[in-house]
Amino acid sequence: MFSHIKHTGKDLISARAWHGRLVFWTGAILVGLAAALFAQGSEYANHLHKQLMNISELSTLILAPAGLVLIAWLNQKFFPGAQGSGIPQAIAAIEMTNSTYRRSLLTFRIAFGKILLTLMGLLSGASIGREGPTVHIGAAIMFSLGRLVRLPAEYLERGLILAGGAAGISAAFNTPLAGIIFAIEEMSRSYEQRSSGTLLTAVIIAGITAVALQGNYTYFGVSQAELNLMSSAWLAILAVSIAGGLAGGLFSLLLIRGSRWIAPWHRRRPLLIAAICGIAIAVIGLASGGTSYGTGYDEARVLVTGEGEMSGSYAILKIIATIASYLSGIPGGIFAPSLAAGAGIGGNMASLFTSIPSEAIVILCMVAYFSAVVQAPITAIVIVMEMTANQTLLLPIMAASFIAYAISRIICPEPIYQALALPFLDLARKDEKPAEPEPPVNDRTL
């Protein structure tokens, strides 16, 4: 990214360089603004869904399938390309060489549709998050802005997409370091020093904008949980890491294979698939007492802060609801639901280690499960530490993340977002015009 752009002292007074900087800064502000409004809208949608369930729990049997069918229809009719998490689209856009298809995945219309349809999904009770979609929104806003002001092609190829995605994570979670690490570890899989200033600036500006609108907060509140590493705590760390790694790896495997299996049905009967998944979400919601709906933020916060407990079936029901929500084809991410599911597994395991603070077990299992799902262990470490404002668990968190990551790689060798990006890359390749054959070599000209 930007490796072919030479940076010299002339950049300080170059009109072309300042043009690029202003686009990045403006885009970062817009990403922060969109992320903040999206976050507030998500909270309102979750709250409104809870109010509807308080009036009648059985209304979910109509609300969930009808809502998902409407979302699937709107997605297919007006916002094709907005489905799913959005991170696979951003990754595919970075890797593909088909500029026409890249532009179709990263438009202002896609960004608007992603917000609208994700909010509708939360209102319908789907187990989805806004963080993955915010990555897509950030990349779409930054890339579209670059095209609007006609930035050179070298900016449009990767730089704006990476910066927009990183800014989206930063603003969504109020975790600027995690935004940078996620862009490097997951979206780019490489890092070049010359691009660091651009990436850092976009992340910082987007984060400041979101904080200015929402206030400075920790995503799951502040946890003061500690572990005595000279005791038998390492046995608990190992057990939690294995459990989180197995569960997260299995989740990724099921989601990848399920997406591939259901893809032909989506092409033929998208509304029927949405209806079936909606019914499944409703039934699971009733079985969970309403805890499987939405992002899982409230449930995870209760467990992380030690303010309460969840039922023993919460984690498995949340995982199944998240798979059903994703396979329905509606827009929505797996970040927040995965963190909530990991916290639920930790809540169950806390009863096995009564001498250790339950909050510590929950945090460790959360990072283990999340690391296993996304297979980005450094991102998992940074994002959980920033979300809980807990630095005392640094070593256990690092151990849990890397052990779970290693276990997940055995169960599911394909990183989930890379695997989910393949269909978009395949479509782009099909749309590419075949290269014209080279003229035959005339021996006489040699």
C-alpha cells in the first residue's frame, strides 16, 4: 500500500499531496460520524425490539421471519452487495483487480443500505452486530469519496479501503489501536512503513469524531479482574483457551461450510431462505428467554463486569442464532455476537474454577473464542483489552488468544473472512474480460 509512492520534503508543500491528505481527513470524519450515528441507531433498534417483546414474546414468530424477508428483498432489489458482515467485501475489494466490480462493492448507496438493513435486522431480532458492517461502511465512504474527487489510482487501489476499514473498527468499538491492528492483521495481511502515517491519521480522526459524539467510553465497561499467575490459574487459562479455541474454530467451520452449501439456494430462493432463518431465530429467541436476540452487548457486559449471570444454555443458543442470522443473507456482522458467545462460555466455565474471579474467566474465554473465530490473535488481544480497560490480564489474555488461535487453525484452516471473501472475488474474475491472445511471433523479425 503506497509502497510505490515516494515521500519527500516536497510533500509538505505539494498541492497533490495535500489534496490526498484532505480527502483522507474528510473521509475519516465522515466515517466517525457514520459510526456514531450507526451505534446510536443500533441501541435504539435493540431497545425497540425489547419493548416489542415485552408486549408480546410470541410476536417474534411474525416479526423475525417477516422482517428478514423484507430485508432480503430490499437487499436484492436496491442494495446488492450489502449482505453479510461487510468485512469480506472490504477484503475482496483490496485483493481484486477488477476495478468495475470493486466500485460496485464500495459505494455511498451500499454504505446507506448497510446501515438501514442492519438496523432493520436488529429490530427484527437477528443475532448480528454493527462492527463488521462499520468496516464496510468506512471502506465504502473513504473509497467513494476518493473517486468523487478523482484521486489517483494508487490511492483507490488499497489505501482508501484499508484506512476506511480501520477507521470503522476504531470508531465502532472506541478502540483506535484495534483498528490499526485489524487493518494490518486481517484486511491487509501485510504492513509497509510508508503507509503508517495515513492509516494512523484516519484511525485517530475517525475515533475522535465518534468520541466527540458519543463520549469516551469502554465498550463493555471497566473490569478490575486479576489473576495470581503464581497459583494454579494457569490450569484455568489452559482450559479456557482450549474451550474457546474448539468452540470458535467449530463456529467458523460451520459458518464457512454453511455459507457455501446454502449459496445455490440463495440464488434461487433468497426470500424462502430468509423466512426459514427468521423462524429459527424466533424459536431460538423464545427458548433463550430473549437473550439470543441482537448484538449480545448487554448480556456480555453483565458477565464481564460481574453484575449478573446468564443461563447455561445462553452461549450455545447465541451461537446457533448467529449462524442462522448470517446464513439468512441479511446484512450484519459476527463481531459483537462472537464476543457475547465467548463471554457466555466463560460464564459457564467460571463455575469450574471457583477460586478464580468469574470476570477474569469470562474475559479470557471471550478473547479465546473471538481469536478462534476471526483467527487474528493480536487483534483479539488488543480489542478485548481496550474494550474492558484491563491491563492486569495482559499475559493471560495473550496466552489464551494464541492457544485458541492455534487450535482453531487445526479445526478450520481457512480464516473466516478470507474464506467468505472468495465468492466476491470469484464473481469479479467472471466479470473480467479475457485477455486478448498475443500475436504470433514472426521468426523473421527475431
